[in-house]
Amino acid sequence: MEALLTEKILNQTGLEIPVNIQGIGFRVPGKIVKNEDLVKELDTSDQWIQDKTGIKERRYLEDEYVTSDLCASAAAEALLDADIQAEEIDAIIVTTTSPDQALPSTAMIIKEKIGAEKAIPIDLTQSGCAGGIYAMYVGTHLLQNSNVKNVLVIGCEILSRISDPKDRTTRVFFGDAAGAMVLQKTREGEGILSFHLDSELNYAVQIPGGGTVPLGENEDYRTSQFVKMNGREVWNTATRVVPTSIREAILSAGLTIGDIDHFLVHQANLNIVKEVMHDLNVPLEKTTITVQEYANTGSATLYSVLYKALKDGKVKEDDTIVLSAIGAGFLWGSICLKYTKNEKRG
């Protein structure tokens, strides 16, 4: 079956300079919101939420903070882990559907907050939950430039502020978090081995307001700013395309599913993760789950699972891993990489 997906093996990423993840950071707010807190206002139950999503609780950002605050905190940990200073960052790529505001650039605000004086600020605002993959793709290509040495990639969502408190089809699914990575050049055969990216226009997940499209008959300015979601369509698409994307990335790296030590899948829903692993015929022991405690944190979820897998020792130096995510649009993609870190400076 795998041989039918791709007629020939691609030459890994197709890039001349290999890139690795040198540092990682992850942050969630302190405010914990359990299922029983939500059911007081919504027509649902703790049992229904857990059965349908696997979620037990999520985090909401405190009112006095904004997206860039959580991003800056995650970035500080990633820089420490990478053993570099903010002044050494050449580019900051921020992916979020919940920026501080429409203008100015959230990446620019973070640049100022962490003191990354020479960094190019780049904002990806419409990649949804796939933003983590797409930001890494852009960062890897920036590092092909001889003048670029360190790229800071951040995925952050404050979905508590763009989900309708009265809509159980979205409110129970989402939480707030920020993840950050430092990408650097590395040695041949290490770091990112291959990418697979694809897309298919679909309005099953959307925020209809804030653009040039006129508001619908039943929409006002406030409600149009909330995320809308057709859960069944998300399930059907995710379970169809994510396993294929993972297979494509593995094949492009010249590997097989059996060569992969760990699979890190977007935490949209525990049942989707289980279905993807079942489709791949891979045991759940070879993945990491964070959706129970953090819910769906959008573009931050891949960073949450990699961070946890590293902290728990499930991903170790020289392991081969796959990251995969799907987001609104639909956009999706996978990355196959050999997890290595450059030696830290003495």
C-alpha cells in the first residue's frame, strides 16, 4: 500500500542544508477550566465531553495577558534550551489565529518583548492548527540563506477569546497555549528529513468576520469573530488525510513506518489521534497525548506533544519521529525528522 502513494522516493527535503530543532519551550496559562466548569453554562456533560473528545480540562489565559505575553514566555524557555541569546535570532515566525490585534504584527511585538533586535518578524495568521508544520517549513527554507543562523518559530492560540462561550460545539474543544522552537542548521542525515504539505478548500472551520466578505444574515460583528466548526467534517477529513500525509513524509525520507520511533499528531481530539494511529497500524504507546489536560490548542499542540515526549524521555537523541497536523482551510502536513541537537557551547 505504501508503495502506491508515491511513484518515487524524493531526495529528502530537496534542500541543500539540513535543519534541526535546537531548543523547545512550552507554556500554558495558570487558569484551569475543567469540564464541570463548562457544563454549568452549556447543554452538555462531563461524560459527553470525555467520550467525544477525551478532554478533561483546558487552560484559559488570564484577562490581563495577551497572546504575545504567552509567546514571549515560551520563547524564553526555547532560547535557554538552545543556549542562545535573543540577540542571535535572525527571524521570528509566529503562527496564530488569535493575534494581539489585527495590526501591528504580533511577531514584531514579541521581537520587542524579548529583545531580538535583528530578527525579521513574520506572521502566519491563517494556517490554523497546521500552523506549527507550516512555520517549521518556512523556517527551514529561511535557514538555506547563509546569513540566517537561528530561526525562532512560535505556535500560539488564545482560543478562549475566539470561541463562543454559549456554543458547545466549539467551546468545549479549545484551550490556550504557546510553544516555541529554535531551528538551526545541522549535519547531513540529521534533523528534518522530509516534508509533506497539502490543502483542500473547505469552510468547515472558519471565522467569518474580520475580512471583506459581508456578514451573514444571522451574524453580527461580535459573533462573526468566533470560530465556527463542523465537527463531523473535521473528523472525516482528518482521519482521511493525516495518515496519508504521514506515510508520504516517511516515504519521502526513504524510510518505513517501522523505522519511526515516535508519532506526534495534532491534538484536535483524542479519538482522531487514536483513529490515525489505528490506520497506521501503530500502537498508542508510540505517540504522546496532551489533549486531556490542555484540549485543542491549535498551532501549539505539536509543540505541546514534542515538549512532553522529550520531558518524559519518550523521544531521545537520534530518534526518528514524525509530526503531523491539520488545520482550518483545510491545510495539513507532516514532517519526518531525526531528532538531534548541536553540541552546546562551553
